[in-house]
Amino acid sequence: MTDTPGSVPVVIVGAGPVGVTAATLLAQYGVECLVLDRWADVYPQPRAVHLDDEVARIVGRLGIGEQFAAISRPARGLQLRDPKMNVLSQFRRERSETANGYPQANMFDQPEFEALLRANLKHYPHAVLRGDAEVTGVVQIGNGCAEVTFADRVGGRQHRVQARYVLGCDGANSMVRTAIGASMRDMGFEQRWLVVDVTTDAELDQWDGVHQVCDPRRAGTFMRVGPSRYRWEFRLLPEESADDFGTVATLLPLIRPWVDRVAPQRLQLVRVAEYTFRAQVADRWRRDNVFLLGDAAHLTPPFIGQGLCAGLRDAVNLAWKLAGVVHGWLPQDMLDSYERERKPHARYMIRFALVMGLTMTAGGELGNRLRRMVLPRLHLIPGIRDKIVDSTTPALHHGPLVIRQGRRRGLAGGLCPNPSLTEGKRFDQVVGRRFAVVTFSPPAGQQRAELTRRGAVVITAEPGAELAGWLRRAGATTAIVRPDGVVLCAGRDVQELCRLVPAFAPGLAGA
């Protein structure tokens, strides 16, 4: 039996971190959305363990920055080690937080993070999450609508719902990707790895950062995820599988360098799994009113911890534009900027991950000799040393929502800082979900009234403050900041720049 169609502005397929983040952002703008997921609850196994400061800032936009800080811990840097565990080079992160307001690297347990996201989503009545819902079809039905069919996994009842937009957040084996005729394009990387999660009440007494073992035969990674939980990743040999490492005893030959002082009975396996790490990008991220986000659109090897980060960047990039179109604040063609902005950025981060992977695994014994010669000297080169632990990602490409003009092109497409402004509130909290004009010379009179009518907020860059230094270093006096924190444009003519601010979310002037 099949239900008659209902209707909702947005259907989101997949209630992992990307889907729930997109739903929360849309609900904050008052856009009704239905989230469908095949599981009744949070998937219990840990997978992603890292978010950088730019993406932790997105979590803060959801309203759970403090809660996330309580369940995460900063990673203090990176060690590169040889196959005998000798430290080749070490890169420390000295700052407790960056200009984004969060530590550069944040380690966490994914099921705990997902539970936090779902609990927060319940505060927004415009978003409804429906579990045990197996999506079986997504088809265009004309009139700017799509129809989503899904089945109750418990009772088997079939349902249909119509939507103006569908977001495919359904992972690497995305049904939505298949439905729109998109396919993955390979970037020439595939490796089988073992992923191991362990809890213990013992202190391992290890350097409190990420350990990368550079070895073409048995590359590996070690990191402390929480007070009592640790993650190892090892490249598998051709004849090996996860079944060969299903007990502490069989794992000990791999993890002994880190646990040699710990009795094996004090180590408890949380998970042992085999993953094939791939580098892939979908050939298209959209067909008509159906979009792909997260692993449905791109797969990133984990060497720089950007897999989940990329998906949350997708969500924050698309959500405000979609809300603008749904409410009539933005023209429909602004949605074209989603793939135009995100796809090159995702490709760059995947290539960066591949470079790190090759640093760890390439070259056989010759590669090992080169690493022993080169890596110990990397930390002596200031530019390289800073880049290794720098979490800043590239600016978005030029387009209708990233306008580079004249000589002051540096700020457009990058993120505005997120400093404390008044009464302990950071930039994002003060601005809310609006456009912002950050300037030395705030517009007054009719021009300021016009900006307010359009829903924008004016932020004065006070002398000596962080925002003033940010503008001055770029040779600008004014920057227009989008609702996702990205700079739309920057320059010295405040009146001309203010004309570029769209009439966006005027009903949210008090947000």
C-alpha cells in the first residue's frame, strides 16, 4: 500500500552529520524539511574523528559550539616517524584557537557527535527526522518538483513525498547520485587500510598529537581521540584482511610500539574494520532541483582528516543559498554557485590529501632513504613548518557570490575572522544568519537604513581590533561578508560595495 503524496520544500536523504547539519541550517531560516534515514538511530560505530577550526565554526553556527568543545579535544600537532618509530620531524600547534575561534584540530567520537547534532535538531520544529525510512526512488515530476519514494523498514509501508529540492546526503554508495545519472570520477588513488579503535583505562604515555608512520610497506597513523579512546590506521598488505586482526592478540604486533607498557587485558577493542581509501569526485553535483553533498559528491583519503569536513562545508555553502531561493530573497540561478564554488575546493583538498599519502607511502626503500634525509629538516623551513599544521583552506573561486575586483582581491572567497565583539559574543553570534558589512567607516543615514531594510548588519572595525587588522593587511576598508562567513567582496569604496549586498532575509533583521 502506498500513501498519497505530501509536499515539503526540501527532502534530505541521509541523517548523518552532513544531512543533519543541512537540515539544522535550513530550519534556522524557517525552511521546512524532511530528513529520511534508513537507520532508526545514530550509527553506533566510530568513523570520522577530526574537524578543523573552519568546520568547528560551522558547528558553532548550529548553536552547539560549547557542547562540541565539551566532547572534543585539541590535537597538538603532527609527528612524522620512520618504520622503526624514530621521529623524523615534529610540528606543534601552539595556539589554543585560531581566528575562527576554535582549535586547529578537534578530535571527537562520531556517534557522540551525531547524537549531539540530532538532539539539537529537535529544537527546530521546521525540520522533521524520520528514521527506518529506506529511500527507493527520486524522480523529477515537472513544475520544479521531485518525488521521493521511501518504505518503512519495519512495517514495509510505501510512502511518497513531493519536494521543491532534494539533497542527497546518503554517502559513498549514494542512491540519489545514481538517480540523477551522476558517477564518480577517479583521481588515481586506492589503498586498503585497517582501522582500529581501542579504549583503555591505562595511560599510554605518548606524545599528544597525531603520529604518522612513513613506510611504503606498512604506513600507519596513531591518534588519541578522547580521554580513554585511541585510533590506529594501518595500510594492509595484499594478502591481509580485517579478519586477521580481530583480537587484541593479533593486533599487538601492529600497535605494540604505542602500548608496550600496557597489559593486553586492559585494551578493549571498539572496532576493527577494513576500508578502501579512494580519491573520487562526482562528475556532476546537481541535476535540476536535486543536489549531492558529502560522500555522495566526493571521497577523500583520510591523510589530512578532511572527509567529514568537506561534507559540512557543502552543507553550509548550499543551505543559505537554498533558503534565499525558497523564500524569494535570491534568484534561482544563485544555486549554480554551489558546485562552482565547492567542487574546485574539494578537488584541492583531495589533492593535498594525496600528497600527504604519497609522503607516507611512496618510493620503497629509496623513498625511506629520502624521507630520512629530508623530513628531519622540514621543521627548519618556516613556510613549510607553518603549512604542515595550518588548517586554512583555499579561497573559493570567483563567481556571482565571490567578487574579486581591482588590486584588493585577497579577501574575497576567504573566511572573515570570528573574534569576540561585545559581551563575549563572537562575530558569528552577533551577525547571525545575515549579510554583514565590516568597515572602518560605517554608512549612515539613508544608506544604513537601506542596508537594514535588506536584512544586513553593519559591524564597525574598531581601531586596534582583530577585524581592523584583517582589513588593513589586505589594503581594504570594507568587506561584505556572506551568511556563511565567506567574504563576498572587499575594497575601499564603502558606498559601491554596499550596493552589492543582496536583499537577503529582511524578516530576520533581529536574528
